[in-house]
Amino acid sequence: MPSGLLTRGEWLVAARLQLQNAGVDNAHQEAEYLLCHLLQKNTAYLYAYPEVALATQQQTQLASWLAERLAGKPLAWILGEWDFWGLTLEVSPATLIPRADTERLVELALALAIQSKAKVLDLGTGTGAIALAIKKERPDWQVDAVDFKLDAVNLARKNARQLQLDIRVWQSDWWQQIPPKTYDLILSNPPYIHPQDPHLIQGDLRFEPQTALVGGNDGLQAFRDLLEPIQHRLVKGGYLLVEHGFDQATAIAELFTLGKLYGVQCHTDYAGQPRVTQGYKL
Ligand code: GLN
């Protein structure tokens, strides 16, 4: 980074180079995010006034964020928030950072033929991302969300308050604290990574909670737990939709079939990988 005070444009170039050299994929975009976050403006504003010099304090703040990022800290945690389905969600080290991939699960859920006033459950809600996106699109649906971590519950509730979306969130280790009621739609992006997956020691995954990422000994345990009581949890015709790894579609289809779900179907994500499976109770 050159010394002295930089203009916004100069800072962007210098930051991009440093991020690039550190192996960050979207170096340019990440540099923009940091500067936009500092100025509380959008990118159009950055490029409208690139020649404006940064104040000392601003440059110091940016330098400290950049250092954190170069040390690997997820960008979302530095910003303290992340966008999902057009909603800005507060994020924290207690949960998984919402992924754009998971928007596919939301999209597929919204495409189902489901009655108005449907009862929906999001298992392992984390930031509340899935539940909040669904509530935003279907205000007449009653949306419940659980997470086994109290910090996640508090975060999801806070996000719901901030977005003024009326969902119910409580603490439950999968089904344990969920009262015996049935749902029209059950959604989950559970931990599904195999414990030996090398991705766990790369990128953001190094920092995110293992409990939100690793699905037991073979990556599939959470799906078994979810499916175990599924016949008592879905109404007739009710759907289960889960996100899973690109190489788990066959195993998930078997588990859905074992759980006596019908119409088992796997959908691809935006990159063309088989990542979301659905099935319904007959
Ligand atoms: N999709 C995430 C990843 O690969 C994993 C999410 C999960 O385990 N639920 O980074």
C-alpha cells in the first residue's frame, strides 16, 4: 500500500492487488465492499467520486479491515452483515454465513404448489436466512425456525426484528424442542460436509463453526436425523426440501425413499450441480 493519503480510486487499486496476491478470488469486488461499507454508499457512488482523498481515520480503518481479510477472516464478518435474497442479515461467528447457493432452495420452495396459510419450518436456521426469505415472499405463511445454538437463535430473532418479518425462532436440537405439530413445508440447509473434506481447511470454512458444516462421520448424519420422524412432521402432501453437497444426491434420494417420501427429485444449483432434493409425504 503506498504511503500518504490515497484517493478512493487509488485505495481500490492497491487493496485489490493485495487481495489478489493473497489468493482472494473476488479481489476487486471485495475491495469495493470494504470501501462501500466504510462510506456507507453503493459502488455507483465510489466510481462517481474516485478522486476524493480518504481521511486519515478512514484510511486507518480500511487498513485494519484489509489486514483482517488478508489474515483470512471472512469478509462477511468484517462487514458484520451479508445479503441473502435481497435481505441484509447480520452475521456472526456463531453461524454459517448465508450462501448465494441457498437462494436456490428458497426459489424451489416458493415454486411448490402450497396453500396460503401454510405452516413452514426451517431446521438449523443460523442467521434466519431461509426462514426470513420465505416470510418476505409469503407473508401469509406461518414460519417457524429453530437452531440448536442460543447465539444463532438470538441472531435470527434480531434479524427478524430488524427486517420486521414475523417469524418464530426458538432453540431446539433438530426436533427435540419442536412441539408435536405437522408442517406443510420443511426446509433445511443442514451441516453436510464430510469430516475429511479438504475444503474445511480452506477459505471461510476454516473460520465458520464446524457444527454448521460437518455432517457426522460421513456428511449425512443430519439428513438421517431430519428424516427419522418426518412422517409425523409433514401433513399429507407436505414437502421436505434440503440443500446438500454436489456428490450426495444419490445418498439423499435413498434416505428420502427410506423415509417414505414420494416424488423424490433433485434440482441443480446455479452452477449446474445437483444440490437440492425435494420429496413429499403421500
Ligand atoms: N455450502 C456450504 C459450503 O460448501 C456448506 C453448507 C453446509 O454444510 N450446510 O461452503
